[in-house]
Amino acid sequence: MSYTQSEIWLIIGLMAIGTFAIRFSFLGLIGTRRIPSLIERMLRFTPVAVLPGMIAPLVLWPTDAINGVTMLHIAAAIITFSTAYATKKVTWGIAIGIALFFGPNLVELL
Amino acid sequence: MTVNTTKSTFGSGVKDGLPYIVVVIPFATLFGVVAVEAGLTIAQTFSFSLLVIAGASQFAALQLMLENAGIVVVLMAALAVNLRMAMYAAALAPHLGSAPFWQRMLIGFLNFDQSYLLSVTRYEDQPLMSVAEKVMYFLGVALLIAPLWCLFTYIGAIFGSSVPATWEASFILPVAFLAMVAPMLKSPAHLAAAFVSIVVALVLTDLPSGSGLLIAAFCAMATGVTVETLLESKA
């Protein structure tokens, strides 16, 4: 990393301002005005529209994986999803996914 | 509106946020570790989490800083990751738009994945909630998660380099998101939207700085609404 201290603080400060501007945007500008119903309808789909597209590349091309994607990545992803889908519980999916993916490392530590 | 109901609404926000601690704590700790290893000071690492409170974009910014990208590129890419939150703001606006300005400022500052997801779900399940109750519920979720995010970033920064890189700890991110999305796939319209999101995001993955994801999200939303409308007109 070759930034000066003030450049790092500048990045952090501008990230903070930019992120706030995005998050506040419609909350501040629109106030009590209603959003048109078609847009409101579309927005109800935002989580299922954004998150799967964010997940897919992370599973297929994991950022930290030295040897690229393995069966373990795919299996952990499928089992996490199936568990959360079947139980309708976020926590169960995460717990089983983490146990499966990080289990071998944790066992090695003992 | 009595003080008691808003208090208990705040409490249910805290309670509903509890399962997400499992995600927030390791992820915050990891950010602390990675940021200090990358060359940020502990004060910078902590301030990053305190002022930005957006995991994925913080990791994206860090990754680009490690590659010594230009400051403008770092900012554009990392903020593009956060653009989805403008949609969150728009989804919250019909519910919270009539709250006092300072409360909306606070909600804007704390408008992240978990606080948005839980709140919108709750508002739709209980349409009779007052605006004050809606605000308290939102703050209940956010004021549980945000301080933990900062605290564990700090702990991660201090205990720094003890997590071996071979663990690929960042794989916690897709695992957590998969578990979050699965229970939301309640109807054929939601399934269709998720499918389109995945396909378009993968096809457009080489577009710069997250813009492919924004296009994918837009196509997926349009798909969701279309499928829902078609199914309704059949019924």
C-alpha cells in the first residue's frame, strides 16, 4: 500500500460521506411523498434481486482461494442454501455452512 | 402511542437482530485483521467501520487499496457496491418518510443490509405499526448490530494476524448471504427474480466496479414484478 496517511484518511472520509448520501437519498428527498406503485412493487424484490447476483461470483470465483473454486466451496454453498431454505432459518444455514467449510481447519487446531 | 409500546418495539428489533450477530462478529473481526495487515493503523481501521458501516464495500475498498489503485477508482468501486442501499432507502421511504428529519438522518446513517431487511419484513407483516414504532424497531436492529460491528473491528485490528490466510475466512460472506436469501424465496416470482439476478450478474461479471450487479438487480426486479403480475391475472 503506497498511500500517505492523509490520503488514507481522505478515502475513509469520502467513503463515509458517499455511503451516507446513498443510504439517505430517498429518505431525505422524498419525505412524505408516495413512490409510484410500480416502483414500490419493484422495490419489494430488491433483496432477492441484489443478493443472489452478489453471491454467485463469490461462490464461483472465491476472492481468497489460491487454487480457485473447489468442491468444498460448492458443497458448502449448496448445503448452506438447502438448510436455510428447508428450515426457513438464517442461523441454521450459516451455522452449518461455517461448520462444513471451516470445520477441517478448526479440527486441525485441536 | 405510549412509551411502553415504542420501548417494546425497540426490544423486538434487538431480538430479531440477534441471529445476525453470528455473521457480524466474525466478519467485523476479519475486517479488522485484514485492514491492519494491509497497512491501515488501528485508528483508521476502527474509523472505517464506525463511519461507513458497510462490510462488503469496506472489503472492496481495502482490496483496491492493496492493489494501489487511484483514489477515485477506490471510491467509485467501493461506493458502487453500496448503490443497492439507495433502493433500500426508497423501500423504507413509504414507511419512514414522515418521521422527523433528524430521525431520518440517523436511519440513513444506519441503513444497512440487516436493518433494512428485518424492518421492511416487519413493516409488511404488521401494517398497523405507527411511524414512531417503525422507527424504534429499525433502531433496535441497528443499535444492536452497528456497535458490535465497530467493537469487533477493533478487536480484530488489535489481535491482528492470528487468522491464517489459508482459511479463506472471506468465504463467510457468500455463506451468510445464501442463508439470508433462501428463506426469502417464498413465491415463483421471487425464485424467478433470484434466477435472473444470478444469470445476468455472471454474464456481466467483467463490467467495471459492480455495475454488472446493478444491471442484474434491475432485470431481476422487472422479472419479479412481471411474473407476479402474470400469476395474479391468471388467478
